[in-house]
Amino acid sequence: MQNVPSNWFMEFVTPDTIQQFAVKDILYYGKSQYQKVEMIETVAFGKCLILDGKIQSCEGDEFIYHEALVQPAMTLHPNPETVFIAGGGEGATLREVLSHNTVKKVVMVDIDSEVIDLCKKYLPNHHQGSFDDPRVELLHMDAKKYLEETDLKFDVVIIDLPEPIEGGPCYLLYTQKFYEMLKTKMADTSVFALQSGATIIGITEVYLAINNTLKTAFPVSIPYEATVPAFGGPWGFTLNSTKLDPRELSQEEIDRRIAARVTNTLRFYDGHTHQGLFYIPKYLRDMLAKETTIITEDNPVFVPGI
């Protein structure tokens, strides 16, 4: 066989299954103040960001994850002007938020400035210059602390953080107390979206616990999922609000809002896709109905060590 790479990146998808990626180039390998950081270029998915051994996003399919995370929330809000982003170091979440011409101000808080600097350098196709947009205020601090101290209220909140890992920097942003506090930074028409963990069979514990906890804080809390190939399967998200329900928007209304607001060409999300996102499979609905775990600071939930 010709041109077969000799290097492979291996990631555990579950404790019992792995996926491997043929590596063209290792762009960076090191450790920030908070986490292990790798940047590699793969044959199948292009350049990828890896934190603590887990793929965060890859050039080839990041548009699926980032449009699924951002666009339903931004489109649901009738006129999103102020947006808060926690995490999102690649800049692609910021890119999707800024694609809405209604946006006047974005506060993005990511504690790890080293990761953002690396993403600026190595992942230009992700951020596409979004960090330089004058509407953006970029802060390097604890997102929880920022929200606790700010007097601002936001139309849309996007939490784009890694799954809660024991010893990691962000597990306290998945607790009931955090969600209750976050609600005070939102108006009645505000919308909050987050990635809520893997929905891959065998590793749904975090997803189920996060969604059950969100239901205790938000009157409208709707789980959805999208398949992200580089993640090894389907991935969970949750859209939350005091009064706005994404399932009540028609396909035609979503397409109308996209046409009126969005300046980028979307590759994943439109009115037709929106309808399907919220039809999660029966096994997940059944498990969510039975879930009883509520995540607190004294009773956190972590991704299993693999």
C-alpha cells in the first residue's frame, strides 16, 4: 500500500471501544496551565484540536457541531443582540454567533488563553477571523465567576465547554446551582444552549444527568442531538428557556429568519434540519424519563476515566 501514514491518533470512545485517525502532521503537543493540548492534522478530518486526549473539533465536520450548538438558539430568539459564550476556544462558536447581523455585543470567556492563541495560529478555518470582530469582548477568566459578578443580561447564552472531567477546569458549570444563577442573567425571551455530552450507547450517564439537572432550573428544556463523525457517533445538546420552545417554530419561519439575519452560508442547519434535531430516539427518551440524578457541587458527575 502506498502513502499510508505511520502515525495514528487513538481515542477511547467508550471504555470498551476506540477510534483511530491516520495522522499527516503533528502541529503542536504540549500542556497549558489547565489541560493537555494537541493539534494534529488527520487524513480524514483535517486539522483537529484535542484536549486531555479527547477530540474537541476537526476541520472536516466541525460545522455540524458548531451549527447544531449555536444556530437553533440564535434563530429561536426573536432579535438576539447580546450573547455570552463560555469556552469555545477554537473560535467557531463565535463565528456562528457573529453570523447573525442582529448581534451587537458578544462576551466570550475562556479561561485558557494558551488554547485560544494556539487555535488562532493553527485553526484559521475554524475562527475565520472572528476574534478580531469589534463586537467581541474576549476575557480569560473563570466563566462562572464572570457571570456571578456581571450586571449584564444576555439574549443568548452558549456554553461550549468540554464534558465534566474530574480535576478539569469546568465541572462546576454543569451544576444545578450554576444553572439557577445563569437564569438570573437571562430575560424571559432569552435562550441558553449547551453541548450536553455524548449520546453514544454505553456512555450516556453524563448526558442524562445534565439534562435532568437542567429541567430543575428551566421551564423549557429540550434535548436534541446531531451525529458528529469525528466524535465517534451522535452528540447531545440541550436548548433551554423560560418561555421559548424551539419545537413551535415552523420550517418556513426558521428559513425566513436565516435568510433575513445570517450572513454566512450554513452547511448543516436550516428549517428542515431543525425539525429533525428534536426527534431524539426512543431509547434516549426512555432513559431521560427514568433519570433521577441532579448534579450539585457536592454531587458532581464526571465522564468515566478512560
